[in-house]
Amino acid sequence: MGQGIFVITEQREGAFRKVSYEALSEGRRLADSKQSRLTAIILGSGADALAAPLEKYGPDTVLTADDASLAEYTTDAYTTVIAEAVKKQNPELIIIGASIIGKDLSARLAARLDAGLAMDCVAIRIENNEFIFTRPIYGGKILSEVKVEGTPKIVAIRPNVFSIAEAPRSTTSEKLAVSPGPAKTKVVEKKLESAEKIELTEADVIISGGRGTGGKFELIEELAKALNGAVGASRTAVDEGWRPHSDQVGQTGKVVSPILYIACGISGAIQHLAGMSTSKYIVAINKDAEAPIFQKADYGVVGDLFQVLPAIINEVKKLK
Amino acid sequence: MEIVVLVKQVPDTESLIQIAGDGISIKTDDLKWVVNPYDEFAVEEALRIKEAKGGTVTIISMGPAKTVEAIRTALAMGADKGIHISDPAAEGSDSLGIAKLLAAAVKKIPFDLIIAGMRAVDGDNYQVASGVAELLGIPQITQVIKQEISDKKIRCHQVVEGGIAVVEADLPVLFTAQRGLNEPRYASLPGIMKAKKKLLETKTAADLGVDPQVVGTKNRKVKITSLKLPPARKSVTMIKGEDPANLAADLIKKLHEEAKVI
């Protein structure tokens, strides 16, 4: 029977992903109700110097694995280092942000430790001293509640869902021994978009376009910029070649949970709805008053998006 | 090049999913079953590699009797042979259990490369492929949109947040297919006819030497306690009117003052 909670953080050049703060905040909440300890783990080259920004989210201990071989994320090295730490400290629960890297890592780690993993969870609660994890399946058409048998239990949490809460306390630091072994994969190049581009899965606001745009996304991009949001697309818009695959929202694309999702010229195919139905507020703009998207929306506008969007952009600018 | 593709049969993504009476499974009677869309990319990529470099493509899938349809579909696309892991005692396994079965099946045949979909669109677990790679002790490269193989080395373009990472590894490797890798072909009529004659073996957990204590519903580490429908949304507030300027003003007012989201 393990004790304590591990949070595996994720950072790129010293900047932590937002989901790492979400994982720490949730970890603190669970550790408090279990009266157990929260440990944050940082891996990377120069990781020892990165603990400070994590402290205000309340870890009791920050463990750092600082080694040149960990400068870039590689599945095997990260799995090996974390698995060693887990075997030494025997935590009850390991929380990992379900980013792309987090999904890759958590799945490999679960197999390495022969542990149960609840992937891409949107809620965690404790019932009779047991963790119950809620995870969307079938692209969000169904919510599955699961328990994980044995320890450690691993949970990967969906980005943008859990709230961030500051809970500063005195934090101790420890260094992890690092012996990742020979590298099985090597990152030879990275092609990253500018840091200004907001990742769909982390965006607070998403403006999406579908068939109704006819491929013209200029107004959608302009509104996204005005609201500091990201641009998404329906499968049709991607299949037509109007937008890159990485913009696709839906059961066969990205599953997103922004605060505000504005669907423009999207009729609302069931597989699209599955990918955005956990958004806090959904606005639908469509010419067709019968479009199924309106049944999932909080606010609906029946109209021509090429007339309505410029007026909306105008109103948003007035607010600023 | 010996290529193995891991395939899962899933409900079509346009399906309405309903919860069964037991509260922990779904109603399967009226569903249309298809090859997991991400696995189609995996099959297509395997066929392209085979066409360029020669070799064989073996499809491995686990599931009930109807899973044969998914394997036949991949054979009709051009894969050479299939292995169907079919065992009532292994039904209901979780991701790790399935990974153990698939890895055991792969171990019995030669392989240089394993390709799988980056996730199955039913369970959304993103786990089975990584589990297979770990159990076989080979590198994994997930969410790949481009690959090149030369001299027993693979170079993959992997989707990461905010861009692409180019990752290299020595074969054998397992990689998972992300949308954008290719455009899968349709099975041709001659392909469908030929598929009927291709070798399709059926294996049980015992055939594969997998301990019955690690598979099946009762040995799940991740236990489903209940399935629920997502909470219903409040009914939609339609913004009324004809004039775009008034519609926009009304909508933004509601988002700003009522929802307080902008």
C-alpha cells in the first residue's frame, strides 16, 4: 500500500505547462483530504533551478532529476527515471498532465510499473477513502467512472479542466539520482511554432469554423486574435484542406475544454460535438436554424457568419 | 521488412452510444462497427512501406467473433495475413491486459516494425500501443505524421504541443499513427475477393502463453464502476433579430454580463 502523491511536471526551457499547475493544485487538494504528502517531480537539464515557480501550489517536496540526458523529453529516459523514484518512495497516486508528452509518458510508465492508469480524466473524487476517476470515453459521448486497483495508481488529467489554486507552504528540495541508461530514441530536430500560438487543448477561447466558412477563415482568425483565443476546425474544414490536421476538433481530432467555444458555420455532426461538449460556454452561429449544433449550444445566433462575425469583432473591440 | 499492425474494431464515430442495463457497459446491438480510424492510417502506412521495401504486413486484433470483419477489411486493403486473438476469458481486459495479449502474439512472429493507431476512438485510452512496446522492450514513437526508414533506422515526425519533434530510433520500433500521416485507400473489389483466401489464424490466451490471471474483466486494474451520460446543457438561448449589428451587440452583452466569459 503506497503513500503520498507524486505529480510529474512538464516544462519546456524552464516554462511549465499550465497543466502542471493544474495537476499540482489537484494533487494538493487530494493530499489534504488523504492527509498525505505531495511531491512534485521536475525532469530536465537544469531542473534543479526550476523549483521556485512550483512552490506556491503547495508541494511538500520538490524532487529534481537534473541531467543533460533529460534536456529533451524521450519516452524511455523519462520513464526509467520516474519508475526508479516511484519504486523508492512507493506513492499511492501519480498525477501526470495528459498533454501529448504526458499521454506518451503515462502509458509507458503504467506498463513499466504494471500499474493501472486512468487516462485523460476530468474529475477525481474520494469515496470511502478510494479515488474515483471520471474519464470521458467515446470522445465524450459517455463519462466512465473508474477505480484503479493496486498501487501505484496513475492518473493523467485532461488539460484545462482542473482549477489552479495557490497553496504556498514550506517546500523542501531533493535531488533524484539519474541513470537513464542508453538512449533508445533521439530527438534530432524540433520545429516549433512561435510561443505566441495558443495550443487548442490549453486555450480559454476557441473560435471554430466548418463547412459554412467555405474555406474563408480570415474573420475567424481575426475574432480569435481579438479574444486571445485559438482557431479550431470541423472535420469537413480539414478534409477540404482549408485548415491543418492539428486544428481539427472532434472525436477523431482534438478534444477541447475551453471556457468559450464559438462554432461558426458548423452544423454539429455527432463526432464534432463529442470533441467540444465539455466547453464551459458554447456559442453557435449558423444560417440553418435547424442545425444540431444549436441543441448543444448555450447561445445561438441564426445568421450569415460573414455578416455576424464582423459585427461581433466590432463589439469585442469596443469592450477593450 | 516484417511489419505488424495492431488493429481494433470500434463503433463508427457517427454512432449514438447508449448505456446498457448493467450501467457499466454500452448497448452494442444497433451499432455499426468499423476499423478504428487511426488504425486505418496505420494499415495504410504499413502497405506503403511494404510497397517501397518489400516484406509482409500482419494484422493483429483482439476482440469477439465480429472482429474478423475488421481484420478482413485490412486484408482487403492489401495486408498479407491476420491473427485474431479471440478468447471469451480474455474479453473485457483493460489496456494493460490487451497489451499483454498483443505483445505475446507479436513475440511469436518476426517483426521489424509495429504500427498502431495513436488511440482507439471508443475507450480513448492511448495506452495499448505503449504497453506493447514496453512489454517487447522496444522504443515507441507516438503520434507520428511522417516517417522515413533507411538502414534499419527510422526517423519520425511526431506531433508535440506547439509543433513537431523529429525523433530517430533503431528498428525494431513501434510507432503510432496520427491524422495527417496519409490518406487510407479503400479496399478494392478484387482486394475484397483476395482477402477471403488470406491466412487468418485464431489464437486464445493459452495459445499465446498468457497467464489467465492477467486478462479478462475480473483482472482489470482499471475497474469501471459506472457509466453516465454527460450532464445535459441548459437549453439554448437564441439571440433574436435580423440585423447583424444588433445580433452581435446582444450576444456580446450576454457573454460579457451574463456568462462573464469575455
